[in-house]
Amino acid sequence: MTHPNTGDRLRRTTGTLFLVGALAFAAAATVLSATFNWPDVLREPADVVLPAYAAGGTSLVWIWLATAWTYAILAVPILLLPTVLDRRDDPALRVATAVGATSVLLSLIGFLRWVFVVPPLAHSYVTGDPVTQAAVNAAWTAQHQYGGALLGEHLGQLLAIAWSIGLSVIIWRSRVLPRWLGAGGLVVSVLYLSNQGDILATALPGFPVWDLAGLLGSTTWGLWVAALGVTLLARPFRTPRSATGAESNIPAASTRTPLATTGHGS
């Protein structure tokens, strides 16, 4: 059983990390988009990407590093959430939590290759002769499809979507948080899933692509994560009633509600 004060601090910490993680990543991604045309640059060939990356210099590397680690913040509140909701023994939430944490790790790998793998490739490309450039082009394609399209985008996004769907279903059924949050999570997850068409098209030419899927899906999913953080911050911690007088006959389990369950919208 979590002590009320400890549980309240943990709830606020978790909510803050969800909110800060979502907003910090949005800020870093906005800077990256303005300086390096991300995410559109992900679909450009090596002879466009690598010279542009080399021209970006050290500052571009730092922007990629900031983008990667601001997204990584989300792993912490994802892991804390079952304790905050007092559902550590819920097998569905345990699976969803593992999936969500794994998704962050895979996305982190996808982002960090721009810090540790792409810079030497970009330098070799802009300073090399045609033979070297052809070799770098092949190396670029291999790491980009494996570390980027496969790990970071395909698996990273799919597992993030699986986490938000699993959590949303739990919220909807248990009402441990407002039901609108669960319903909203399902909607944004389906919208985000539509971005997989753009990723699959890199391996399956002609696969149907909705151009707005990436922007709308990632933006609404990020807003939902921020809303999850705000909701956790806004929900008061319920102090268990003391087992005295007439309340002594109430089973202890009935007073273990870390988050207020009254007034949840349906």
C-alpha cells in the first residue's frame, strides 16, 4: 500500500514527466524541422541528406541529440504509471508498460544514429571521390532502412501505438482516469497508425500513403500524452480512511484508491 503523501508526490512527478517530455520533444522537433526539414528529409536520398547534414555542422548534431533525449524522458513516466494508478498487478497494464518502454528505446536508437552514425558518413561523402561516395551511399541506405525505417519508425511507432491503445482500453474499462482520455487515446492511436503507410512505402513501392498522416498522427498523439500528464497532475490523491469506529468494518482494500474516481466523465 502506497502512503498517501508518497503516492501524491509520485503522481505529480509522473504527470510532470509526461507533460515535460511531450512539450520538450515538441520544441526540439520544431527546431529540427526548421533547421533540417525533418521529417521530410527522412525520405530524401543520400546525395541530398548527407551534404545538408555536413553543412549543418556541430549545432545540428546537438539538435539531434536534444531531440533524442527529450523523447527518452517518456520512458520514466511510462514505467511509473502502473504504480501511480495502483495497478501494478494488472497483467494487461504490465504488458502495455513493457511495450511502451521498449518503444521509447527503439525510437531512441533511431534518433541517436543521427548523432553517432550519420556524421562520419556525411563527412566521408562530402570529402570523398565518386567511388567513396557510391560506397557511402550504400552504407547510408543500409543504416537508414535498418536503424531508421525498421527500428525507429516501424517498430518504435507500432509499439508506442500499442501502449497507448492498451492504456486507453484500461482507462475506458476501469475508469481509473476519465473515460474521455481513454476514448481520445484510441482515436489518436488509430490516426497515428495511418503513418505506417509512409514507412512501408520505403520497402514496398506503391504502398498507399496519406501525406498528412505523419504530421497529424504524431501531433495528436503527443497532445494526448501531454493531456495524460495534465490529468495526472489534476487528479487529487485520496487519503485512505482510518479504520476506526464505524469504518473499522470496511475492508482495507476498499480504501486503496490512489486517484479520485468520482466525477470521471463518461
